[in-house]
Amino acid sequence: MLTHPTLDQMTALGLIGMAQAWKDLHEQDHSQSLDRNEWLGLMLDREATTRADKRFANRIRNAKMRFPDACIEDVSFATDRSLDRRQVLSLAQGDWIKAHEQIILTGQTGTGKTWLACAFGHQAARLDHSVFYARMPRLFEDMAMARLDGRFPKLVDKLARVQLLILDDWGTHSLSDQQRLDLLELFEERYQRRSTIITAQLPVSGWHDMIGEPTIADAILDRIIHNAHRLDLKGESMRRTIKT
């Protein structure tokens, strides 16, 4: 096993990528023809790559997505799905996140809304954005519990700060007065600061009635819809398939 004071020091300093590059270069015959600037450049490149890979892995783990391995490269653009390849690939560039815009994914159950939302989340993590996934029924439960034990401000702050929030199963039931107010507070905190992906079986035209109280519904939808990219998925249920 290779040992060397320089290697030990890099490891102690947490320069894992540089240490691995140093060992690899030491074992390669052609590395002796490289000057010290080339050695240093290769080691720094490896360290940067290692840190980027670690950040990506952490972002995926913290996102807690239902389909963490979903990715844009695996999206199916079969004609019966009504997915616009150009639109999806354009969104994959991530400019909509920088512009603090939204994505709304609608369609019948099993058409791949959640999977596609996770694929966009995976891509956002690749682009070094923080991501968090939540199913709306569970989120409302967490908010209710947070109100009871005093964690509500902390929870809203966490949800407000994440750069891409994925809200799955939107509109599966009518909202209570408190849930309406909680949603309004969340979207008010995120408005023009962060991006959100919403998946729903319910068409956008039915969201106002689902939210209920007209004034609050107007306020919530104004913060979601006007700067949203809409994708309406068609076709048969894909629950028995591996990929969308």
C-alpha cells in the first residue's frame, strides 16, 4: 500500500480527490514526463470532480424524491404521451429555475407525472440546486404537527429556502381553512424567489374550486400559474413500466 507524508497530509485535510489523483499518477509510468504544474492541474481537477459528485449525492439524498434515479435521458417521447421533446429538453437546461418559474404537470393517474417531476428534480440537483420532494397529503400532516409543537416557522423557512420544491399529488382533496392559509404563506415566501414543480390529476381549471375561499384561491394561484410551464401528460397508465 502506497504511503507518503504528502499523501497523508492531503487525506488529513480532506482532499480526497487530490489524494486519489496523486496515487493514480504515482502508479502511471507516463506521469513521470509531466511537469509539476501538470501534476497539480490534474490533481485539482480530480478534487473538483470529487467534490461536485459528493454535493450531487448529498442533494439527491436530501431531496427524498420518490424516484431518485429518474433522469431526463430516460424520458419517453412516445407520440401518445403529448410530451414536447423540445420543451422538455429546454427545461432541462435549468433556466426556469434561475428565473424562479414553475412547472405544472397534469394528467391522469399512471401517466408518469411524479416520475417526470423527479427527473426534473434530478436534473436540478445536477445543476447544483437544492431540491425537496413532498406529497401534499403528507405535507399538510407535517404542517399541522409543526403548528402543535412550535416547529411551524422552522418548517416553512426550510421549504421556502429550497431552490426547487416538488409538490406531488396536488388537489387530491378540498382544503381546510388552515391548509389554505398554510399554502398561501408557503407560496408567498417562495414567490419570485424559488421554483416549484406541481403534479396534479386535477386540471388547472379546477384548482380555484379545490382551494375553496375565492380571495385566498386568487392569491395562491396568482403566485403559481402566471409564470408556469405547463405539461399535460396523456396516454395509458404506465405504472407497470420501469421508465416513463
